[in-house]
Amino acid sequence: DERVAAAGGEADRREAVLCAHACFLIKSMTLREEHVRDISVVLLTQMKDRFPQ
């Protein structure tokens, strides 16, 4: 039971970190600098491919 609770807490933490990173990258896509927008798109695509939910 303790392992399940620890795994659940870890999953919640991972989900929160992924959400924070995705929000940052989405916000970065609105910046003027094209290279920042391009990198944001690449990283968001990688996140989507690695963590399909």
C-alpha cells in the first residue's frame, strides 16, 4: 500500500511538472523571437510523443 501511495504521489508530481513545462512552452510560442517559437514547437512535439495522454 505504501508503494502505491508513493507511486501515486510521484505520478502527481510528474504530471504537475509536465503541465508547468507545457504551459511555459505554450507561452513562449507567443514571443516575437522566431527561434524561441520554433524551439517551443519542437519541445512540445517531443513532450507529446514521449508522454501521450
